[in-house]
Amino acid sequence: MNATQPHELVERALQLSRTDGCVVIADEESAANLRWAGNALTTNGVSRGRSLTVIATVDRGENGTSSGVVSREAVTLDEVESVVRAAEEAARDAEPAEDAQPLVADRPSSPDFTEAPAVTTVEVFTEFAPALGEAFARARAAGQLLYGFANHELTTSYLGTSTGLRLRHVQPTGSVEINAKTADLSSSAWVGAATRDFGDVDVAELHEQLTRRLAWGQKKIDLPAGRYETLLPPSAVSDLLIYLHWSSGGRDAAEGQTVFSKPGGATRIGEQLTELPLTLRADPAEPGLEAAPFVVAHSSGDSQSVFDNGLPLTATDWIRDGRLVNLITTRHSAGLTGLPLTPPIDNLVLEIADQAAAPTLDEMIARTERGLLLTCLWYIREVDPATLLLTGLTRDGVYLVENGEVVGAVNNFRFNESPVDLLSRITEVGRTVPCLPREWGDYFNRASMPPIRVAEFNMSSVSQAS
């Protein structure tokens, strides 16, 4: 793998191309991880991987342009030609592509395009691992058991096209998840954090959160299903808002298929979704959440197009001051719908205008007369796309708050909620902080969200999940 650099694979594929257009993406992944159970490390390791994607396009004149996409793992320089030829054959056999557009051109090359890919090692855990060991010792002394996983990845993407693009991006992605259980396994709690380099992960603070939640869980309270005022921490908010974002395709909305549709082929852009001054936005340059500043699309779908590879990405508001202002579009879907071109960006931020006055979650708990505190959601599934009704389960800690204090742990629930409808029922918004989505963290890692207070959160039934 090290004998040939990824940019050389890109150049070789472009040199071998015989069709009208060609896009080549080489991705090199480097990962390091730690896993632990019962207050002891169980495994650690590092891995490397490489993939090559070739997108060939064939101009069919008045009939349009067809495309063929082939991806393979661990491709050597000698194997590049077979990937190129397979993509070209697929393009010649394909019908004209509905999303066909001219390949992106006239963009300055990345100055580091020919540099070697970034590599991570277990040294990324140099400060994290000793702090985790200290947490193990505290847990043993307190009669707790800690389980969890820490992962760090560096993905270096090289994008080259027959129109002259030569772009490179290094994406760090890190996460840590810790479960704490009582010795008799009767109570559990979860915390997680997203990170770029593990330099900002405070293990002691995460363990303190777990210890406090296990203490809350010493008293058990049974509650029936129903609608409750509910506090959702940033992780739970991110899981709901990420799904909302994934469901906000402009074309689907214009075709009447989603919650963002209006009768007659219109969309709900311009509608006030909440009276609160909430903004949902994305920015490839967002500090701490930096993401690829250009489109990297290995396939075409509802929200991306291989023809858009290399298209520059800029800061985009999806909801501004409570009003829906943009939906996800490609060049093709933007042309079909008349909506602005707003491709997806790999991060998401929800914030209220006055961050200085926004409370912390603890401050929100302190002014709660009676309500539930969730810690995280899981097993989220869509029930009805027309309303974006989602169902899922609570897990690892649901607590009852009375007169400003957490008084005990309650049973788990199945919930039924639409994040769009939920926006209109938010009564308080806290301070936005980086967080790890528990359900979607493997797919969408870069999020900053506030805790929120929601009126009448629908706990539709009692769950036996623990």
C-alpha cells in the first residue's frame, strides 16, 4: 500500500481513461481504537485501508450523458486499469443519467495534492489512556463497571477529474462512548463525546457524569406512557435533527413526498417552523467541526450526484431564526425545482441567537417543576415520511425531575415524535455544545447542539429495554 501513493492512482486512472469524462476518488483510511469492559482494556489496534472509485461518463449527444461507477478496495497501480475499464463498460451499458451535468472545472488545485495520506496511531490516546485507567480505579472503588470504545480515524481523500480538478482533504473523526453499570447490573448510564484528536476529551468529567446518573438511578420510579414535559440533552437533540436534515431533500419535497412538501409541487421554504430564534446551519469551516469544503460523491442519490464532485461548499443555513430557508439540492435537483444550489455539508449546528444568555442543562433542570430528563435515544426508525414521524426507544437512563431536582430513574419508553413538530413545541433552548449523536454517530459525527425543553413529548408506551 505504501509503495504507491493515492494521488498516483488517481493520475494513472485519468491517464488510462478513454471516455468523454472521468472522475477518480482515492480514499485512504487510517484508524486506531481501544475497547474496554469491566474496568479493563480488552483490545486495541490500528488498521489501514484504501479504496479507489472511478466514475466514467459517456456523452450520448442529444440523448444525454450516461455514467458508470466502480469502486474497489486495496487497488494496486497494476490493477487500476481494470477498474477504469469496468467503469467505462458500465457507462456504455447504462441509460442516460438523469442527474447528468458538466463535470466541475476551473477550481484551483489543492497545494498538498501530492502529499502522502495522513496516518493515526495508538499514540493519539497518549493522554486519554492513562486518564481512562484512573477512571477504572475510581469505578472499582465505587462498585461500578465501565464498558466502552474509543476510535480515531483519519480519512484522506484525493479527487481528480478529466477537467483538471486535483483536490485533497484530510478528515479526522474521533469518538468515545462509555457505559457505566452498577455491580449488580441493575442500572446503567451512557455518555459519549466526539473529537478530532482526543486532546479535548475530559475522561474525568465524563466519568463524573456517569457517577451522578448512577446515583440518580438508586431510586426506581414507575411511570405510565403519556405526554411529559421533557428535557433532551445535546446528544438526543442531534439524533433527531440529523434525521430531519437527512429528510430535507429539495426534490422530494417539491414532488410532494416529505414533511417539507406543500400541495401543487411547492415546498415549505419560507415557513416559520418555530417561534424561537433557532438556526440550524452547516459550515465546512466550523471551528472544531471542520468538514470537506467540496463535494465528494462516490455515488448518485437523492441528495448527491457524482457529476457534482469537486463543487465548492460554503456555509449554509437550513433554518434561520425559526424559518425554513433551504433544502438539500444538487445541481440537477436545483434546476428541476428552481431552488438554490445547496449541497449537503458534513456537519450540523443548532443554536439560539443569544448564546450568552442560554442556560446549561443543569440550570434547565434546576428550574423544572416536574418533567423527564432523557439521556439518549436509540433504535430510531421512520414511521411516516409525510409528517416525519419517528419512533424509537429511550435507553441508559430516563429520570424524573421534581422541583428542580432529579429524584430517581424511571422506566424506559418507546417514543413517537416528529422533529419538525417538536420544533414548534420547544419552550426553552440551552447553550450549544459539541456532542456525539448516539444513534447516528457512526454516520454523522460532527454536530453541535443545545439541550432543549419540549412540551408534551410523546412517550407512547412503556419499554422493557434496559
